[in-house]
Amino acid sequence: MGSDADELDGYERANVYEDGTVVRISVRRTSDAAYPSGWRYTFHYGSLSPSEETLEDGTICRYDNAHEDTKRHEFHVALDPDPEIIDFPGIEALYDRFWNTIPKPKFGPPTED
């Protein structure tokens, strides 16, 4: 079961794991024209120490829309330096997709943090 959009608005959390990986999530509603979806988000899973198995910044995988107005929604994955352009399924569906992509347990609902 996913979180709803109201719960995700303003949600930020990071968790560092004993294996040297990290999950960072940041989600905000916005009326900025640079984000036509109405959301600015990053769902990031990576390593604290970049290696030959990550992107240069330690990313293992990341969904973001940092340049939504020009590049749209992106999925970055190690070892491919070129992100995949994805269709935006809605913030709740993308949040769930992220957790289904990575090998870490889902954080509790945003309202419990």
C-alpha cells in the first residue's frame, strides 16, 4: 500500500546503512514553472563511497526531476551515465516504484517519522 500525495508533500528523510549505502528522499509540491508536474522530488539509493559499481556521485539508482522542464523525469542507474527518461506515473506510484527497485526495507509512512 502506498502513501498518499498529502503525506509525501514536504517529506524528507535519509538513512545510512551498515553496508555503506544510503537512501535519501525529498518530495515537495511546487508551483514553480520548472516543475510542470507540480512536484520536485528525488528518490536516491547510493553508496557513501563511489566505486566502479556506482555513478561518480555514488548513485546506484535515482529517480528525480531536477530538470523537469527541459529533461522531464529521469531514472539514473549505475553504470549508465545517461539517465532514462520515464513517464511520471504520479508521486505516490513513483514512491512505491522506488522502494520496489532497491534492496532496502521501505521507511515507515511519512506521517510516522
